[in-house]
Amino acid sequence: MQFYIIKIFFLLFILSSLSACISEEHAQEKALYKKAKQNRDLNAQTQALRVLAKIEPQIYQEQLEQAEKATLLLQKAKEFEKQQNWYQSYQLAHNSYRTLTSNEAKLLLVTSGKHFKNLIKIHDSMEKSFQILPENIFIQLKKYTLLPVIEWNIVEFNQLLQQLTQSSIELSRAQNLVNKSNYPQKIHNWLSYTQSQAHAVAQYRNYLVSKAINASAKALLAHNKTLTDEAIELLAYVKPDIAMNGLQPKFNEAFLQYHPYQELMQNIYLSISSAGKKQTVEWYNEWQKAENAVLMLEGEFSQYRESSKYRRYIITKIALENTTKLPDNEQSLSSVQSFIGASASVQSFLDKLLQDKAFIL
């Protein structure tokens, strides 16, 4: 009986010692895990979790699986990095980092993600361009199509032109970032789409300018013909200075009739120039000279009859060069996502880049 009691006591002593050892080991691994987690050391975290998961699987097994998944993703990312396949390397590094935060994954994420930083900027410019566009843009464009030019509200029209110009400038910035990098074809397809959107937004503005120019050209050509015919008839009988004095009331009347168009054209120039796209209205100086020549605000009247054909040529040339149709892309303006136009897989890739934007840019 006494021997039996001693045996039990001995077994309890051994179990107590083992428990103490296990408890000590457990505490050590917890400490190692905590330190590895603080240092964002993926390898050290995984090793500590393998021990902890054996001791307390109900607590640490899921975390171990997460760490092993992050490790596997990082290993694959490094393999693609060696092949300079930055597209796959970045995505796997991103997934590893978002599965379990680690310095190793972040470093590779940044290294591979740098190759796509322009895509972030292009996406941001497209988003900003859409936000600048006025709501119901096609309704507004069609309103100006239906209204005669001289009935356009100059203040509202200028504001619309400036919005369209600023939106176009944002997309121009985006297009300046497009390059021939070794992207997957689906990204090249998206970049081609962004170019078409940039062209379309520029066309919105150009369409309005086209309507104004063509209406003004029609009015100016009519004045040019009427005044030239009057000049030819009068110059057949009297000297140029006398003819000019005789026709002055006609020129004054033509000026008053044409003035709303002249004011509109000047506002177009000032509005687009002030918005930062002066090069798109380079035609205006030539146009202004033609206006002044037709209305005899400058130049010698003795040459008025002979220069009539040249005035007609300049006015017609500018009108034809600026004739623009309204783009057929109304559906793409239904939302910012439609405007950006990325496919599901490209949008998923862009979302990753945007999530890591602070690291990459």
C-alpha cells in the first residue's frame, strides 16, 4: 500500500515537471511570436505558430494556416520577380501582404508595384475628369444644338466650356503617362480605351465650338457677300474714299447684326485659353482678322473688293477645320466606373494598386 502511494506521488511529480516544461516552452514561443509579429517577420511568425498550434490548436491553427498561405504566396511572388514578370509578382506580393502583414511582402510589393505607378495616376486622372464633367452633359450639349447661337447664354456657355476643357486637360495628363511598357494585353486594351475617352471629352468641347463657328461663319459670309456686292457697284462710279463714306452706314448695320456672333467667338477664345488649352484655339487670330476685314474695322477699302475671295476662303477653311460631330459614347457617362471603362480583371488589379497607393507612389 505504501509502495502504491509512493508510485502515484512519483507519477504526479513527473507530470507536474512536464507541465512546467510545456508551460515554459509555451511562454517562450508566445514571446517569440509576439516579437516576430511586432517585427513583421513572416518566417519567424510561421515558425512560432507551428509550435503554438501543436500546443493550442484551437487558438493558433487558423493563424498558422494564414501565415503558411502568406508564405506560399510570397515564395511564388519571388519566383515571378526572378522572371521580371512584375504583373504576377506584384499581385502575389500584394495578396501575401494583405493575408498577413510582413516586411518581406511589403518590400516585394513596392519593388514590383513601382512598374505600375503610372496606372494609378491614369486612373486618378480619369476619375477626376469624370467628376469635373457637368451632370447630364449630353442633355446640355443637345440643348445648345437646338438653340440658335445668338440665343445662347454666354455666362452658362463659358462655364460649360471651362468644365469640358478642364476635364479634357485631366485626360491629357493621363495620356502623357501612357507608355509601351511590357504590360499584359488587357492593360494595353484599357489604356487604348482611356485614349478614346480623352478624344471623346475633347470632342464634347469641340462640338460646341464647331456649332458656334459654323453659325458665325454663315453670318459672316453673308455679310461679306452683301458688302462686297455693294462695294463693287459703288466703286464702279466713285473713288474708294467716297465709296467708303457712302457704304459706312451699311458696315455699321452689318457690325451691329454680327456683334452677338463676334462676342460669342471672343468668349470661346477667352474661356478655353483661361482654362489652359490656348493651343486649341490658335485659329482665333486668323478668324478675328477675317471678321475685322469683312466689317472694315481695319485695312484699306481700296482692296476690299479684290480681297473678298480670300476672306471667304479663310472663313470657310476655319469652319471646315473645326466641324465636329458629337461622340457616340453617352453610355460611358452613366457612372465613374463606366467612364473609366476597365474590365473586371483590370479593375481588380487597379483596386490592388489603389490599396497600395501610399507605398507605391
